[in-house]
Amino acid sequence: MAGGLSREEIRTRNIIAEYEVAARITGKYVAVDVEASGPTPMNYSMLSFGACEVGNKENRFYRELKPISRNYNREAMLVACKGLEVLKRGRIPQLLPWAPSPSKYEASLNVNNPDTFSPKNALKELRKHGIVPKQAMKEFRDWLKAIKGDDWLTLSTDCPAFDGMFVHCYFDKFGVENPFVYGGESLDSMYKGFIGDPNANIEDAEYWRKLSHNGLEDSVDIATVQEELFRRMKLG
């Protein structure tokens, strides 16, 4: 007897746990990447997010959002704005010698030039051209439910403490049903467990793909890494 349980009871519990794990693995995984104006949704805004169905990478979702706060962290903005479609006019190269130079305002949208980049102007462009967050989360909910069906749906990312935090918070904040329910799967933790090294990092894996900080591109890359990890675990 161990902890008041007989050997048979322990064996039964282990079998049930194995079935629960198997049921979850056969559910659906969706890779998600979030770009935000700061570290937490309490004081900052989700600027964009992308999602890609693991196992069906042609099924993708991407939105750029109106900010819900004027707060920003400059270092976060230098990363989060790299892939924003609404700022592209600030990054158009002057290929022809007679092409007009960008205006001072357009130059301020070029995140590749940190000296002149203006986070305030970037947020201004998102307020003009971004999607209302509640509408974006409703559209995301519908997209996710079409994938989910009767399966368990798992949010997969390299950092669920960040990406999952923003996604779950926005679903909750705007009163939209969350098909993920809660939680998320960490690629990094899964990789550590797979190779049996608590000090390992998924970014050290030979199949890791360097992220561009465009939410859509990164979600597709994360889905690709997730698929490869599943293949190597013989679970995909």
C-alpha cells in the first residue's frame, strides 16, 4: 500500500492518466504569436496576433488591433512593430534616385531606424487602421471553433506566459467565449521533457526557426516546430 492506495488502485489511476494524456494529444493544437506594446495586458495593448493550425498550416488567422491604452514600453515597441502591416509605408525603400523621400512622419514609422522611430505615431496608426479588439476576438473565436469541433483545443507557443496571457485576457476583457478555455502548451517545456534536460532551450534545437516578429509568420513557424517536435516524439 502506498499513500492509502492498493497496487491495483495505483495501476488503475495510471491507466486513466495515460488515457487522459492520449485524449489531449489527439486534440487540436493552434500555434499563436502575440506582439504587444509592453509586458502585461493590465497596462499595455496587444498590437497584433497570429494563429496557425498545427497539422494544417494553410489554415491561418491574423489581426492588427486598435490599442486599448496609450501606454508603451519603447523596447517592446521596437520588437512588436517590426512586422506590422499598418506601418509598412514607413519602411518602403527608396529604390529610384528620383523617388520622393519619405516625409518626417513616414520616417517616424520606420522601426528599422530606432533613432527616428516614434512609438506614439505607431500607436496612432493602429488607432486609425487597426481592428476593434472585441471584433477581432469574436472573429478569432469563430475561427477557432471551426477547428475545434468536439476536440480539445490547445494554445501552443514558445512562451504561453506571454502569448497565452494576452489572448486569454482579451477574450475575458471583451466578454467573448474562449475556445481555449485556459492554459497553453509551452514548446520550450515540451522540448525540455522530450530530451530530458531541464536546462535545454527550444531555440537550441536544429529545427527551431528564428522568429521575425510578424504575428502571422511567427505562428506558422511555431506550428512547423510543433509538428516536428510531435514527429520526433512519435505523437504527431
